[in-house]
Amino acid sequence: MESFWQTHRTSLFALAAALVVLFSTLIVVPERQQAVITRGGEPVSVVNRFKPNVPFGETGAGIWWRVPFLDKVSYIDKRVMDVDMEPQTVLSTDQLRLNVDAYARYRIIDPVKMVQTARNQETVETQLSAILSSVVRQELGRRSFASLLTAERGTTMANIRTKLDAQARKYGAQVIDVRIKRADLPDGTPLESAFRRMQSARQQEAATLRAQGQKNGQIIRAEAEAQAAKIYAEAYGKDPQFYDFYRAMQSYDTTFAPDSKSSSTIILSPDNEYLKQFRGNR
């Protein structure tokens, strides 16, 4: 064995060196990652680049090669990733301090630009977190607390996503969605004060609606009475005798209708003018 080692030592060293070079030449890129190969700081190729709507297994993942000791490989995740914003306090337009916490979902769609601008994905997440904090502060600072409890919240989220996406494109990233985990008032006196202001505002709104309803009701009644008077006048002009008879019947019904609450007795002379309809206008 010793003689074999002495005889083939050089060959064994050469074989080992060849294997090292061979294995350092090959790289394995998994399906969930994309790789950028750079040489002297300049990108030379991209393996398993992200392509929209391309199913797994058809994207180019697998074994690839590089020039040993010259090429550097940067692995970048292809999946949708989350980036959290540091919780912060935002002052709304109605002068309320809100405790806000949000997060964004993004993916790297241009790995070459990401490597050139940020070098690695951790730097991208750090930059996006800071930008997200700034954009959320600006957008929520232009809105009231009540607007975040309505459908307007969706518009706010869309505006934040659009602004953040515009900044993320500089790093080769695409922002897919932005969500606010919480936007609450601080516990204690500020929260109670805000509730009292909201209750007072709702009471004022209800009083305004009631006053408007009463005004509209009076207008409707006045218009109805005017219309009724017009109809009566037109009816009198067409047949005065029938109109007198009709009005007399209404008066009789009101005067002589039985009323269990009243025991009054009315005594009139048969010749009384009020009873002329019973005499046949004689």
C-alpha cells in the first residue's frame, strides 16, 4: 500500500484537485430561488429567473455551472416575502394619535437590479421597511380616524401600495399587497376623549337629520293642503250645490258622530239654517 501511495501520489493529488475544481464549477439552484452569477462585480447570467405565470418545474431550476474562483453566485428568493414596519405613532387630521402597525408583501422580479443596487435581499427588506413607515405616516396623516373605519380604508391601502411599489422597483422588487395590522387609539384618556367626540358628532348629525326631516314634513303638508284647497275650489266652481252638500255632510259627521267620551246634548230648532240639508234646502 505504501509503495502504491509513493507511486501514484502525484496522480491522486491531481485527481483530487480535478474533483474540487469540478464540484466548484457546478451549482444547484433550487426551484424556490433564483441565482445571479457575477464576475468582477458585473452580472454575467441569471439562473431560474422569475417569470410570471410559469409553473414550477419549467423555470430553469437545477444544476448550472460557473467559473471557479472568478464567479460569485447570489441566491435570491423567488417566493412572496413579508416585510414588517416598525410600530409607530401617527397623528391623524382630527388630531388623534394612532398606534399603527403594518406589513407589505413583495417579491423580487428583477434579480440583476437587486444585486446591483442592494447586493442582497436583507438590504432590500431593510429599505422597504423604512419606506413603508414613511409612506404609511404620510398617507394616514392626511386622513381622519373615522375614515379608517369605513370603505375609504381600502383606498388608503391602495395608495400606500402604489407609492411603496414605485420605490421598490428601484431595487428590482414588486410590492403585491400592503395591510395594516392595527390602527388603534392609545389606551386611557385619549381613547375615552375620542369616543366622546365621536358620540357628540353623531348626536349633532342625528339632530341635523331630524330638523331636516321636520322641515321637509312641513313643506309636504303645506303643499298637500294647498293642493286640497285648489281641488275644493275647482269642485265649488263646477257644482256649487253639490259642494255645499258635501261640506255640510262632513260637518254633520263631525258634529253628530257618537262619541263615548262626551255626553253633551245639542238642541236646535228645525228651522235652524244649519239643518237646511235635512229640509231639502226648503
